[in-house]
Amino acid sequence: PDVREVIKLKAIYELLETITDKCEDVANVIEGIILENS
């Protein structure tokens, strides 16, 4: 792969990492709500 491809892939992986982190935050909030209401 050429340099541009690598840069593009790096950006995509960083975005996926950010999305994964946000999903984890949401899961933690939901878990907290469930525990509060149980």
C-alpha cells in the first residue's frame, strides 16, 4: 500500500477507536441506570 492508503487507514482506525470508546461510555451509563433501578 502507498503512503496515502496507510494514512487513510490510520485515520479510519483512530475513528473506530473513538467510536468504540463512546460505545463503552454509553454502556457504562446504561449499566449505572440499570443498577440504580434494580
